[in-house]
Amino acid sequence: MTIMTFGAVGTLISFAIISLGAMHFFHKFNIGSLKIGDYLALGAIFSATDSVCTLQVLNQDETPLLYSLVFGEGVVNDATSVVLFNAIQSFDLSHINTSTALQFIGNFLYLFAASTILGVVAGLLSAYIIKKLYFGRHSTDREVALMILMAYLSYILSELFYLSAILTVFFCGIVMSHYTWHNVTESSRVTTKHTFATLSFVAEIFIFLYVGMDALDIEKWKFVSDSPGKSIAVSSILLALVLVGRAAFVFPLSFLTNLTKKSPSDKISLKQQVTIWWAGLMRGSVSMALAYNQFTRSGHTDLRANAIMITSTITVVLFSTVVFGLMTKPLVRILLPSSKHISSMISSEPSSPKSITVPLLSNEQDSEVSLGVQDSEANHGPVNIPRPTSLRMLLSSPSHTVHHYWRKFDNAFMRPVFGGRGFVPYVPGSPVEQNDHQWH
């Protein structure tokens, strides 16, 4: 709920501040004719964050809550921005009235809900196919191909129905990691982990190269060469609105979220709030893509105002990525100094690929470990048993909240049908957990 609040509600707050701020300040500059739809599009364009730099610095094992918030908020934020942008483009906003506003809100909610449902259905379908149909089982090639193609199918279907492909793939990935990934053999799990990690890395490199090469395109810069000061002023205003828009929802929403938390460890500290605020200051490929979608005509910029908007977007993206990105690591190290004890525990964990296939500790395993500890303490005194870090301990004993009731429903109805951890029979030739005693 915190991730959805930050990613959806927070994005809407940032969108409103950037749109209204641009509408207020840009009227003072003679940059050309911008319509109300262009100002709203600017809000959606600069609400899309890029948290890659911060995620590379944060340690998931040391700060699992903060890492989950930054990663989850970044993905939901991108999806919300794209859905918002699509909703803006589908309406004629030159004459806004109550009916148009209600239709806009309804279209936004429809895109958000339909994209989510499509992603969940595609993920469940992939789990059911691999679990039930023989042709997809017990073959690493077929299992990996099915997982990749089913994920790509969700993207294609979302584009076909004019939905948000980012949101669809996001929820399809969540469902596939919960059900489908546990239905395949161990070799397929390791292969898919490294395959998607490699594809993700290559895609990020390609996107950054594309942004850098596009910034060197001379044509769009000719439109602003006669007034470089005006272009710098527009970029500075947009960057300032991004800073204000992030702060306007990160700190208030964190305060409201902390009011619902009873345990101090579950609350978001001020240093973590600053880290979350900073993580969302970078702008990346989504902002570039949306800017070109909105401010290009016939494949090139034919209006001076469009050229200024695109060059300003490139300037904000490059400045935030280079300057804020270089400052991210020192800032995180100052705000969140690493713990030597946790670092030693992390380094003692088994390395990839085996570490990525060890399942979360179940309650039965916890009880066995606790009994073993009691016996050892009775015979030899206190014994320190190394336990897995990250989210394993968090998910092994869910609290009596929505998560608790979802786990009960999942175990009773969903996983017997779609598979998942502990609900898939042992496959010969797939030594799932031969090293299970390493945790013991």
C-alpha cells in the first residue's frame, strides 16, 4: 500500500504541481503557443522518474524496506505517468468542463485497472500452461521460451488494446515470479534469472546510449540557438518544479504512512525519506519518449515551442542523470552508512546461482531451526545460527494484516491450481534443494 500510495497518489501530486507551475511561469516567456493539453502533458512527462542510479547504490539486504519502496515506487510511477499521458492525449482539453474532467478521471482509472488485470491474467495463464500442459515441462529450452513469450504476449496485448504496457508487464512479472517461476526446473530458474538480468542490463545501456546520441542531433538545437538563455531558463524552471513536486508528496505521505505503523522498524525515517526524495529526481528514457510523442510532428520538430520543450527535456534528463547520479552514492553513504555486521552476513551467504534458488524459509523450517538451537544451547551453550537476510525472514511470518489473509487465500485456492513454491511435485533430474541443510 505504501508503494502504491507513493507511485500512484504521489505521481498525481507531482503531476499537478509541475503542470500548474509550468502554466504559471511559461506564460512569461515568449516560447510559442502551448495549449492546455501541452501543459498537462509536461506534468506527466516530468513526473516519470528513473531510479536506476539509486538502486545501484542501495543494498537490498541492508535496507530491504527502503529498496522495495524505491524500486516499487519507480515502476508504479512510470506506469502511472504513461497511463496519465495516454489519458491526456485521448481527450480534447481545449474546453474543460465537469463532464470532460469526469471522463478524463474515468479513462485514467479504466486504463490503470485494465492494464493491471491483463497483466495478472497473462501471468496466471503462463503458470497454468507450464504446470498443466506436458509440452512445456521438464525442458529448460521450452520453459524459458514459454516464460519469455508469455511475458512478451502481455506487452503485445496491452499495446493492441491501447493500454499501459509498462503496468501490464509489471504485474505480469509479479504473478510469474510468484507462481510460474516455481513451476519450472531448477536449471530453468537459474537460466531465466540470468537471462532477464542480462537483457535488462543491455536494455539500460542501449537506452542511455540512445539518449546521449539523440542529444547530439543538431536539427532541434537550431530552433533555440538564437535564444539559449530562454532555453536554459525553461530547463531550470522544469528542474525546480521537479524538486518541489517530489518534496510535496514524499515527506507528507511518509508522515501519514508512519502514523499507521506501530513498530518503529516499519516506519520511514527522515534519512530514508530524503533518500526516496533524491531517488526520484533523476529523469530518463520514459520522459524522453513521452516528450517526443507529444512535441513532434511528422517525425521532426516543426514548431519553435516544440523544439524548446524537447531540448529542455533533454537538458533536464542529462543534467539530472549526470549531476544527481554522480552525487547519489556519496549522499546515500552519508545518510545510510553500511553496517559491518550485515555486510559480513551478506558476504557469508552462498553465491549465485544457488543463492537465487533457495526458497523463503517456511514456518516448519523455522520451528525445526528453533528446536535445533534449543538443543544446542542445552548441550553446548548459546549458538549463533546464521539466518538468511533480505525479505526471507519478513515473509516467513506474515502479520495479521491484508498480507496474512492473502497468504491464507493463496495457499487454499490459488497455488493448488497455478502452482508455486511448495505446490509443485518433485521433478526427476531437477535437484531442487539438495543443499537445504546449509541454513540449518
